[in-house]
Amino acid sequence: MKPKAVIFDLDGVLTDTVEYHYISWKEAVEPYGIPFVREDNESLLGLTRRQSLEVILGDRKLDEKTKLRILAVINENFLKSVRNMSPQDVLPGVDRLLGELRLARTKIAVASASRNAKIVLEQLGLASSIDVIVDSSMVRKSKPAPDVFLNAAGALNENPKTCLVVEDSRAGVDAALRAGMCVVGIGLESRLKEAHSVFPSLISVHREQLVEAYEHWINRIEYDLAGSDTSSGNATGRNK
């Protein structure tokens, strides 16, 4: 048994825009006396810009007009950086894995917290390999809510149970689990321990590894369901 669709997160999985985000946030918030260091940037993985701003502000109070101004600066700064991106910014192993999935006729989607996902994929030269692109502007609730993954599955015309998600953030893993999907984590196992399988990067990940992770997950689900049905049947028998 294999997944009918693979849904990728964008940043940290297909490419790495951490430095772009760091510079964009630093330039946007420091004029307001808000310090921003690289460690702060790490805590924003998988969050939308609005969610990220609230994390950065903490107990600091800013009026809504100022918040919107900061978010606008962030977007402008990030778009300037994105325009300099190219296929060279695709992370190692990505092109090969996408090729293997296309060859196997597996549907491919990208589900990202970034509203600029489509632009980034176009700059990377990956857009033509993706069947569906879903970003946070297309759903009511962002990760860790499951909306973005459920939206992607719907657009692919697939049941969530037939989808496998590839994620690098805790919020993304939580969202995939809430969507009822198999999830493979990319990064530190200590951060992604709730994922069904974890790899340090996509360099050594082939389609076979994804299929294996999915098969282990779906077989466990079916085993648990069978056990539940058996227990239910036994209980009914004892009550007769």
C-alpha cells in the first residue's frame, strides 16, 4: 500500500528561507525598540506572520495600525529577497524525490504558512512539479490547525487517510496529525518526536522510505481498528 498524495511544507523542507525571514523581521521590528536575534527566529517555524508577530511582541503592546505596518514591511522585505532566489536554492534531494514521485504518478501538493508560497516555488523552478499549492491566505485557521492540509487533500480529491505529509516544524506536524494524515518529519527528532518517522534531511530520503513510513502507519491503524472491533465483539458476546 502506498500514499496516493504527498503534501510538502515549503520552508525548511523544499528550500531554506530562514535567513531571509530573519533579516526581514529584524529590519521590521528593531525600529520599534524590539530586539530580534537568530534564536527568536527559530521559534517562528511553521507560524504565519501574524502569529509570529504576536510571539515576538510577547507582553509588549502595539496598536493594530502599527502591527499592520510591521507586517507590510515584513512582506515587502521578504519579497525583495525572494526575487533573488533561483533553482540553486532548492535543498539537496528535493528534485530527485519529486521526480521519483512524479514517475510513480503520486499526486504532489505544497501546504505552507507563507502567503508567498507560489512565488517562491516559481522562483525555485518547482511550480510545474506541484499539482496543488495551498497557503495560509486560503484557509480560516493556520497551523497547528489542520485546515491547510485538509484543503490540499480536498483540492487533490484525496481522502486525508491516503495522504502523507512532509514537515519540519512542530506546528506542522501537529496540524498533519490533526488532519488524520501520516507525517514524516524532516529535522531534529527531539523537535519532531510526534511524527511517524523522522529524517535529518531529504538528502537520503527516496520514495521507498516514504512508502515504508506510510505502510507502517496505515497497517497500525488497521490493526488497531481490527483489535477494537474484536474487543467490541467479545464484549457483546459476554453480555449475552
